[in-house]
Amino acid sequence: MEPINGPVDLSVSLGPLSLANPVLTASGTFGYGAEFAHLVPLARLGGVVVKGISLMPRAGNPPPRIVETACGMLNAIGLENVGAERFINDKMPFLRTCGCRVIVNILGDSLEEYAALAAKLTGVDGIDALEVNISCPNVKKGGVAFGTVPDMAAAVTHAVKAATDLPVIVKLSPNVTDIVAMARAVAAGGADAISLINTLIGMAIDARTRRPKLANVIGGLSGPAIKPIALRMVWQVASAIDIPVIGIGGIATAEDAIEFLLAGAAAIQVGTANFRNPAAAGQMVSGIEEYLRQQGESSVRAIVGSLRLEA
């Protein structure tokens, strides 16, 4: 195709949620938005996914909670957050002014907690969608994570959908045997979109002290090291379900983002890259725009799922 000089359409839809462009920030890597506002023009982004919110405040795990690894990092923050009440009162006033979509990541330890939190956030001015973190343990089922058993994943999705009229995105854990089965379960539960992947479980050891580098011993691995796994899972899921997919995992450049779009993601989230380059997400919007011009494509939607499998 011949390059084009005119404007390109970067808008995408995640079910009922429309975005100005496909670049979002990943939960837990961008604070509550205000922390990055002086570093990246938030209105340039498709949306901000805020730090995970629980019904009540959480203190998180003791330090050390972050360890740098080869091509990535391990974190064991422990879902520290201010809780729903303070989030609504203290964080949402700024987020209402940010000029992009606001997606609230939610978490809980039971179906009842998820539903109550979804209901509490529904109707709050400025919240455009919910992203459901199902990597949390179900305390009523012996601590098994909601995101590792299809029936449990479907149940929490259904509970949240029943409690809200906001678009519901479910974030999948990669720490499962069959990612497609999990995706199909939450789609059947009523999810409007799916985001994947959350972090892989890993650990790091200090050979000199013979102790784990994280106080929690294990943590979530993120960054460029997990990109090939994330890309594969996004392609598998996007090929198997009919609802939109948001790609996450090791996306540090516009080219990384484009690879996920080609694999079938309708949008992407920038996570660990924000720590190394706080302007990364904004730069990706410009990079995707330039790629489309060079490829002669007038809309980003034209490249979603356009991976060529035949020679």
C-alpha cells in the first residue's frame, strides 16, 4: 500500500466502551493517574486503568516489594490501595478532568465483595468501565484464585455484571493450563471485553544471603520478558472468542503495541514500561499513527487481527 498523508482514525470500541485510541495504561503501573499527569498528557491516551481498588483499604505486603529481573521486574505489592470510599472522594475529582476514559480495576475476596464494589462505583461521575481482577483468592473456597477455575471466573463475572450497568472487562491470569477455556468462561459470564495477561508468578533469590529478594517470597513477573507469552495468549484468545481483547505484557514500544493489534487485540495496555519511560504510552499513540500512515491504512481497526499466517 502507498503511504498516506491525511489523518488516520485511531478510535476503537471495547463492546459498549468507545476509546479515542487503543492505548491504555495498565492497573498498578500508573497510580491513580495524577502521579503521571506532569509527565504525559493524559488526554492523549485512550484511557487510564487505575490502581486496583477494593471495598476497604489494604496495606499490602511488607517491603521489599519490587525486584528488578532480567528484562523485567517482580512485584509483590499485595494490592495496596486506598479503598473505594477514599478513591471516590479523593481520586475521582482529578480523574474527571483527565480528558480520557477512566477504567477502574476492582478486586475482592468473595463474590459478594466484587458485587458490592461494582454497585458502589456504579453511577460515580467519570467512571467509564470496570476491569475485574480475578487473580485474587476466593476466601470462601480455600484461597483458590477466581482466575484459575472456569466456573469461578464465570461466577464472578456474572456477579459484577448483575451489580452494574458499566462495561465490564475481565483481566485474565496467565497462571492457568488453558487460557482459552478461561476466556470462554468469562465471555459466557457476560464480560464485555477481556484483558490479558496479568503477571506470571515468579521469584528471585539473593545467593549471598540465601534469602528470597521479596519479603513475600513470590511475586508477579512483568516486563519485556513475558511479551512472547502474552502475545501468544492474546492471539489464542482473540481467535477463539467474539468479544474484544485488550493485550497486556511487555509492551514497551509502538512496535510492540502494533504486534498485539496484529495478533487480534482491539487495544493494549502499557504497564512496566511506565516505570522506565513515563512518556511511553503517549509515544505509542504517535508511533501507531505513523505506522498506519506508512502502511497506507486510514483506520487502526483495519489492522486488528490482520496477522498473515500463509506465506
